[in-house]
Amino acid sequence: MDVRATIEEALRDLGIETPFVEIEQPRVVEHGDLATPVAMSVARSLRRPPRDIAEEIAERLSSTGLFERVDVAGPGFINLFLKRQYLWNELLRLLKDPAGYLRKDIGKGERVQVEFVSANPTGPLHLGHGRGAAVGAALSALLQRGGYSVEREFYINDAGRQVQLLGESLFARYCEALGREYPIPEEGYRGEYLGDLARSLVDEVSDRYLNRPFQEVQDFFVEYAVQKMLGWIKRDLEDFGVTFDRWQSEKALYQDGTVQRCHEELKKRGFLYEKDGALWFRSTLFGDDKDRVVIKSDGTPTYFSSDIAYHWYKLQRGFHRIINIWGADHHGYVPRIKAVVKALGLPEERLHILLVQMVNLLKGGRPVQMSKRYGEFVTLREVMEEVGADTTKFIFLTRRHDSHLDFDIEVAKASSSENPVYYVQYAHARINSIFRKADQRLLEDLKGADPSLLEQDEEIALLKKLLLYPLIFEGAVRALEPHRITFYLQELASLFHYFYTKHRVLTEDRDITMARLLLCKGVLIVLREGFGILGITAPEKM
């Protein structure tokens, strides 16, 4: 029986129902192996002092046989000291059924859509897009292992002014490549990547469009530019190890009537109105600071127009929850989209918006100058080529998504404990090296190994951390925070390396060797599970 289930059963015995029991690992070893503040969280509803509730819970937990000791501390913390026999038994459970032990069916098949990256197809992906890609892919994998049915989606902003400017910017560079002067629009795109694209276009079509006005050929140039940019984006994401189940076009929402049908639905509900020749959405009814224009007075739709329809369309497709992963610069847009969900008569909790902060690129602690080729930003491709996709992803996931992140190229390239991904992957490679050196007969007889021989402090510390994974996993799923897995893997790897430096695994004592091989196998399983969520490789040699 796992610890959380044991606590939940004790609560039920006391007539207490709580949706989720928070369990943590105390920072101070003397405070126990695990701790829970659950007594304080239910005290208000029970109208009882939390310390009294904690004492009752502790009394029941003491009789379960899982704990060496159960203490109540402070205003109502419950500190748990696990029995060693429990630790040894749990290791055997992990080895017998890794997936069943490490994962929990929290979602029960509930359908979730995760929309992430969704970069405008107007240029290469930058580091901010890369961080969003890492977070979205890891969160999707985390939710899938947590029992949710997940669909990953990229929303293509291929309608509106930005792509028109892109098409005209490409036309200007095409003319330039053929010796004709045509100015890049004032708000157009000036990166050298468009010069490359223009030269490729010249190779394909020669001067076919050279002497024609842009208005006559704009559809071709817009479509050509968007498709080429999308191709670059898809290639970068594939090389980054990130894939999508669906690529949804904004333009298609207009073409198939989705936008119009959504507007009609909101009009029926009384949330769209006309004023000064424009169409407005009554977002102030739902907490926004002002109403928002949907269709301008000249008949041009705003970006908000299709965004309303897009979210309506997501919910029409039967998702129980939709999760948007946006750059932090979109924070002002959050109340608007939440207002849309409310206006459509749906519970606000069906929408989750995670804002991802930007990345500061450093080299040896100093800020990196902007890209020479792309001007205003450093591309994801440039960083991937310098330090690799695994390292890039892992570092992106070392901090909570809404925290600023410093990414130091020199640290990322180091083959040392300073480099977090190297340190964690090296633990995996080290264990594989141990198994390659081990006597094959020992490996075949591991089922007969005795885990109770794991009694050294370093072995017990590693066991405790190893068996903490299911608690970390469930907390990460419920909080939508894949970075918790990254933190955990770093701590697990650190404990393993410390154990490895203090104790030989392959010893002259056959029984001790087999017990330590069991422990190493458990660490290997959990490392691979975490790597699978983060989307990084599990190297056997380094």
C-alpha cells in the first residue's frame, strides 16, 4: 500500500474527504522521510485545531506497520519515518511492475488538448519558442503517463496582417535578388533568412513575378513564405524531438465557417454588439478591463476574432480540458480568453494557461550578443547545434515555466557536475557500465537477491529517494509542472553518484553484490521513466 493511499484511508476513518493529500520530503533529515500538512488544510472545514486532527491521524498511521515513527510537529505537520522493511519491499514492487509502480491513473482517460509553441510562421524559432516546446512536450508526456488522453496541437497563425507583411517582405527581397528596387514594408521582416528564401525562389521561378505589382501576386508570395517557414519550424521541432498530433490553420477557421458560427453563438447569448460600425465582445462582463473589438469598422477581423472561434472549436471537439502554453508577453491576453470561455457557458477551470518566461542566453556568465545571421534573436537551431537537443531541453526544464531562466552555453557544454543533464545522464551510463561488467550469472539470479542487505546510510538514502518518485510524479501531474521531474532526477543522480563513490557495487561478496545490483536496477528504471517524460535520451555510454 502506498503512503498517500494510507493517509487517505486514515482520513476517511476520521470522516474526512480531501481530493488530494500533499506529501513532501522534509529538507531537514531529522524531520522525517516524508511530511504532510494535511491536518492544517482540513482544519477550517472541520472547525477543529489542526494539531488535534494531526494527533488523530498520526495515531491511526502508527498502526499501519509502514512507519518506524509518526510525529506531530509545530501547528500540525505530520512527520513520517519509514520502516526499512517497507523500503525493501517497495524496491521489489518497483522491479516487478515498473509502470504500475511509477505511474498513477489520475486522468481516467479524460481528454486533454495541449496547444504549445504556435509560433507565427514569419521566421525561425527562437529560444523562447524552444522553452515553450520543451515545456509543452514534457507536460504532454507527463499527462499521458498520468492516465489522460492527450492531443498535442500547433496553431498556425496563417491569416491576418503579419503573414501579409511576410509575403510582401519576401517579394521585396525577391525583387532585390533580381535587381529591381522594391522597399521592404516599414513593419516588415528584415532577417537574412528572407534573403536566403528569395534566392531559392529565384532558382525555382526565375523572373516570372518580377515586373508584376505585388497586389497581383501577393497570394502566391504569402502562401510560399508561410509554407517554407512552416517547413523550417517543423524541421527544427523534429530535430528537437518535439512532434504534434495536429497542425490547426487559423485561415481554415474562416474558410470552413467556424469563425462565423462562433460569432452567431455569441450573438445569441447577447455577448456581441455593434458600436461605431465595429463588432464588440462584452468581455467586461467577465472581469476584463474593457470590451474588445472583434470586427473593425472597415470589416477587417482582429486577431481576437479568430482566437475566440479557435477556443470555441477546441471545446466543441470534446476536450475536458484545454491547456495553452504561451509566452509571458501574452499575459494581458489571459483575461480575454477566460472571458470567452465563460461567455460560452463553460466552467473556467476547463481552460489552463501557462505563461513561459523568456530565456537569457549567456556564455561564461556574460550575455550573448544577438545572432549575426538573424539579427534580433538567437535561434533555437543555433543553440541546438552548439550544445545538443538533450541539453537544451533539460536546461529549459530546470526551472518552473514562469521563472526567468539563464542559459549558459559554457555550462551546457561542460562534461562535469556543473552541467545538469550531463550529471544525470552520466548516472544512467554509469549503471549500464556496472551491468556490462557484472557476471551474467548474477544478473540472471537477481530475483533471488535479498534487498534487506541494503543497510548502509548511502543505500538507504538512495532507496528513500528512489521510492519517492510516485509522490513527485502525482504532484507534478496535478500541478501541471514537469520541472518537478527534472529536479527529482538531479537529486536522484546526485545520491547515486555519492553512493557509487562510497561503495563498490561489484564486490567479492555475492549477496551484497546482488542486493546492490537490485538497487542500481531500480535507479536505472526510474531514470529512464523520467527521461521519457522530459524527452531526452538515455545513453548507455558516455
